[in-house]
Amino acid sequence: MMLKIPSSMISIGVMANICVQTLAFTPNLSKPIFQGLGQHNYGDDMTATALFAKIGVIFGTSTGSTETVASLIAEEFGPDAEGPLDIDDLAESSDSLRGAFDKYDALIVGTPTWNTGADTERSGTSWDEIYYGNMQDLNLSGKKVGVFGLGDQISYGENYADASGELHDVFQTLGCQMMGYTSQDGYEHEASKAIRGDLFCGLLCDEVNQDDLTASRVEKWVDQLKQEGILDGASVAIREEIPSSVDVDSVTPEIPSDGMRALEEENAKLRAMLEDNSKLLDRVLKQESDGISIGQADFTPHYNANTKVTMWTSSDGRSCYYSNGSPSSP
Ligand SMILES: Cc1cc2nc3c(=O)[nH]c(=O)nc-3n(C[C@H](O)[C@H](O)[C@H](O)COP(=O)(O)O)c2cc1C
């Protein structure tokens, strides 16, 4: 039996797309957000349009431990993250590097530490070749970045995970918003170039001596990053996964009528949200054409001195946009 999904439901993805694109090209509205729209599952093969932030998980490795931890981190984030991606592949050309780094709103980057004799470029991976070369041409300003590193805190206790500190500093110097600093408690190192203040510059793992702690450390760190807002304020990714028709026999024996009702209710909610945003856009455009500054209307500014960007949130908390500079900037 074929169940046709009403075209009005499919059009949600298209409407969202149009709305997002309209907003994206509106002056002063560079990053529209539809917060609160997540992924909606109605069965094995029916996933409604999902709007969510995107994180890229990127690692370097020599013997595989950093890749293992990168996979755990990507799994822990679930659909919000893509990867893990090997920096050896991305570093092959400046285009592939730029493509990968531009694609994501936030990055999780990881490295092992090798080559104790050197002060810099000691990851033993392609990170070393791009830090002071191709990476310097990337525009990463304001991107949220969390660093993780692998090392051996017993055999290399004086240099535990040193390369993570360099990874951190390169991204920070490029203007990234660094997050995910962690406590040194529970480690036995004597020194590390990955310490900033009293904290490690990110998540440090030790697959040689403390592999039993890795999974819980990853879980806790991903939670911490979410609390620090790694998923907030990201641009919108749209997945159009609603099939135009569903062969019910191939999905489940039958789609219960309350499943259809849930779809219809969700559809109505999404439509209302998009209409709200569309009205909001009209209002903002009118205010702009009337010469009224957005900041004087229903939006509250939140200035981030680190990124020098102001986030404006609507009074109902359902919409926001960004502008460069402080609220008082012309
Ligand atoms: C020759 C050699 C040098 C190393 N140097 C360091 C070091 O300076 N600091 C550190 O914390 N770990 C050091 N390690 C340990 C590695 O960083 C650790 O085994 C890590 O898990 C390797 O990650 P990977 O499998 O992703 O390459 C070294 C290991 C070897 C074999």
C-alpha cells in the first residue's frame, strides 16, 4: 500500500529554504536562526525536515588513538556532528582544507603528541604542515572550536599532550572562540604545554594509561561543550528527508493514524513558526526602510567582546540575527 504524504508537508522544507535564503541575503541579517526546531522521527524511514547546527570533527593521528577518540566524540554529538575527518586528507590541497573548515559552524579538532625534541610542529601529523602555512589563509574568525589531545602522561610526563597546546594556540590566534577547557584533576603528568591558566586547553585523553576513562571523559566533555553553547547561534542546515511517497509495507506493517496526526500537528507548528519568521522579516525590513534601527525595535542586543559581534534576540526568544560591532556601532 502506498501512503502519499501531503505535498503541504513536503513544502515545509522548501518554505524553510526560501525563508532562510531570503533572510541570509537581507542586509544586516547574516545569520538567521530557527531555534527549537530539531529532528523529528516518526518511524524508521520518516524523518521530518531537520534544522540543526553542524559541527565538524577533525583529527590527526599516527597510530589510531586520536581517531578512536574523534569517533567517540562524533558519536556523542549524534546528528549535530559530521566526521571524523582525517587532517591528512583535508591538508592535501588548500581548497579541500578551506572547504572543510568553511562548511562547519563549529569545529572539534584533535591531535596526538610525538617528537619530544621539538617545541612546535610535534603532532607527527599533517597539522604540522598546515599550522603556519595554508591555515593562515583561512577565515576562521568567530568560529567555535574545542580541542582534544592524546598523549602518554607517564612515559612523557614532562611533555604530556604538548601538541594540543599548539593546536589550541593556532586556532585561537586565527580568532576562533575557544571552548571546552578542562580540569587537570585525575591526571599524573608533571608538566604540559597544553595548560592554560589552571586548566587544560581542551579534553586530554591517555589511551596508554587511562583508556578506561576515555568514554566517560568524552561524554562529560561533549555535555560541557553543549552547555558552553557550541550548538547555539549556528547557521541552519536543512535536510529534506521527507519522501514524496512512502511504501508503508516496506516501512512498518501500517502507519497508525495517530502517527499521521502527529505529522499533521508538527506540520502546523512548523508552518506557524515559518509564518512568524516571515512576518518578523517583513517588520524588520519595513523598520529598516523607515530608517528605524533594528536595535530600537523588539530586539535585545548581546554583545560578545571576544568576537566583536552583537547577537540580537527577539522579545519572544524565537528569532535572532547578528550584526558586526557593538550595538552602538553605526
Ligand atoms: C616516539 C614517541 C614519542 C611520543 N611523544 C610524546 C610526548 O611528547 N608527549 C605525550 O604526551 N605523548 C607522547 N607519545 C605518546 C603518544 O602521543 C600516544 O601514544 C598517543 O596515544 C598516540 O596517538 P595516535 O595513535 O593518534 O598517534 C609519544 C609516543 C611515541 C611512540
